[in-house]
Amino acid sequence: MIRRTIAGAAVCFFLNAGLGAEPIRVLAAGTCEVALEGGEVSLSLPYYGAAFVTLAGDMRFVRGVELKVSSPREFMRYRGSLAAVLYGGLRAASGAELPREGVADLEASQLFFAPLPEKLATIYQIPIAPRHGMKSTPYASVPVDTIAPERFPLLFRLMPVMKGISAELEAMRFGFSAKPILSGEGAARFSFRYPEQLGERAFTLLVDNAPVTRRGEDLLLKAGEHSLVIVSDDYRNESRRFKIEEAKVLDLLIDLQDPTPLIIFEAPENARIYLDNALVEDQGKALAVEPGQHEARFQVGDYTVLRPLHIQKGKTYRVSLAVDVEVSEE
């Protein structure tokens, strides 16, 4: 038995996860299926009712399951009359499949047992991820260690722990609900398109300055903005930012670029532009050049401007001739 104090009241949790399976008979009101996008699923339980809790779909972005018991206001007068019990390792006593509702004879291992407190809402958080970071607070308790998704389904049960149940308690209905607790993460999925003339060659992919070695797998990331960098001797180096949304997968298609340097010239319409003494016919269009030293010449009537250019591999240069008018007053 482990004794904890929650909001100033002593509460006893009896943890029996190490014990073997025990036979139980329950009245299941139904199944709460917890899914990533399913939201909260609710059932109504009598004072002796039970509910199955199952998981469905992708659980990568889920760190736990929140179970909530909503008690009627009249229950506040029945201190210590009911307990909340959670079971795992469920198996139908007959060897058949587990029923979804109705009377069920089961074999199960008790995971926790706790008196149901005199509260209108009692919340239990069940971790399912190894690094869940969840802790008990005055508003919610974490009564068990991590229960991996493959150990589901679980069974939640209300159980009388006192004799002489009154007619009022027998008539009460308790709300029970289950919902996912999201991890605050999403994922990025990378795909690449290669230049036809180069094909597939080596490059380094960095996300938030950390190398990504398994590019074919989804990369789990915290929700928010992240940085991506491509470093290569065979493609253009590139950097960009992208945003990850919680519990969503972002598909990123990256066009790897030829590292041949490009020059874009801009000048007035009546200007003639020469690169290494060759006339540039199509101004504004990216012109591929070899890395190294080049010379640009702008000619407007009798006015000529020469500019040396040091061109590096994998970069784009924009070379502009600006004609300005300066007015001064004496």
C-alpha cells in the first residue's frame, strides 16, 4: 500500500500490479475507445458499473489516457462508500473474446484500487509513453507506472466497499469518460527530388542543427518552428524554416538544386550588359556560369560601369545597375 496526500487529504492506493490474475464478474456499460482524433468518449455507470478502455490508431503523439469520473452532487454524503479499480491483463474466463458490454466473467490483474473521493470530478491519468513526464497534482492523480499500448484493453470499475448500500446510492449514475493526453509533438516526413543531370548523390540533412540519418522515417518533433539545412558538395546548400503542428505529420518535398552558380542581371531598358565581354541577351533570367573570377560591364550611351565578380559554387547573385539622381542646394 502506498499512501499519498492529495489536496490535503490522505488517500490510499493499493497497487497490485505484481499479483497474478484473479477471477472477477463485472457489469460492463460499454467500451471507451481512445483515438488520436476521437476526443472524449463517455459512458454512464451505476455504482457497481464497469467500462472497457481500448486504444485505436496511431499512438505516437499520445503520452497518456485521462480517465474521468463525474459524481452526482448527492454522492458527497457517502464518504468512503465506493472505490475505483483499474484492471489489466484481461482475459475472458471462457477463453472467448472480451465482450463489449453486459455481464462478463473475466480473469484480470488489479493495477490500482483507490477510494472514490468526495469530489464532483475525479481524474486519473494513465501514462502510455516511456518518457511521459506526468506527475500527480491536486487536480489529477497518476496512480500507475507506464502501461504500454500493447497491454490494453484495460477495465475501469466502480466497487462498493461498505455494507448496506442505500436506495439513493443504488439509483445514482456516475459519468465516466476517457480521452487521449497529447504529447505536444508532431512529425516531419521528408522526400527528395533530384536534378536529372546529377541523379542521387550524397548530402547531409540537418534539422535543428542535428543530423537526420533515417530519412525514410517520420521524424518526431515538438510542435512549433524548426530549421532545416541541406549541406552537400554536389547540390546547392539550402536552409529553410518549417512549422510542426501537434499530432500531425508534415510532408516536406525538398528539391535538390544543381550547385552551378547563377547570375541575374537587372538594369534600365536602354542599358547593354556584358559578362566577360559577351552580350547578355535576356536580362532578368538566371544565367549559369562557372565558379571563379568574372567581369560585368554595363553600358548606357557613353556611360560605362565595370564591376569584377567573384563567383562561388552553389550561390545565386543578383547584379543590378541603379541610376540615381542627387539634388543638392547651396
